[in-house]
Amino acid sequence: MRMTGLHALADRVVFAVLGGWEARRHADSGHLHEYFASRGFLHLQLWHPCAWVSILTPSRLTRDRFEICREGTRIAVRAWKDVVAHLPDLALPGSAEITALCRWTVERDAAAAAAAAVGT
């Protein structure tokens, strides 16, 4: 099975590894990053290559929910604890790690895009 649509792997680059999970995002210099940042669509993708599981962090694209994709089934949940409950067979990063990664990347880049829009 190939990840497609919102969960497509080719659209993102690996910027961190958390246990068995790759943390992926759109490349800073890419056109998708600029497009997503200016529209509130920025998010992170957590990819577990051995289990073939993808998780998107909340954004406007996912109606501000985490989205899990496993075996072709997509499930949207509101909180990280719900992600953990849906994937009991996998060791997941902690909530604090996910929050920190989102602040360090998604929130920082969204704020920069908003500031750039005001300056134009």
C-alpha cells in the first residue's frame, strides 16, 4: 500500500526521528511550505516505516484534529491521548514531544507567514 493524499510521504522531508517514528514536514524552501503556511494548513506527519502508520498533527486541513492512517483507513481524533488509544500496539512519542515539535516548527512558521503577510 502506498500513502497518498494528505498522507503522501513524497511531499515531506524527515527532520527528526522519535524512536521508530520519522517526524516529517514540508521543506522550508518548497512551494508547498509557503502555500500551506499562508493558509493555516501547516502540520507535521509522523511516519512509522515498519508499521506503515501515518499520523498528521492538527491543522485546518484536518479540521484541527489528529488524523491517523493505517491500512487505508483514516481516523480523526481530537487529542493525542486518543491517538495513543487507537494505536496500542505501537510505542508513540509523548504528548510533550509532539507539542514541542509543533511549536518549534508549525507554530513558528505560521507566525512568520502571518508577519510576512502583514508586511506586504
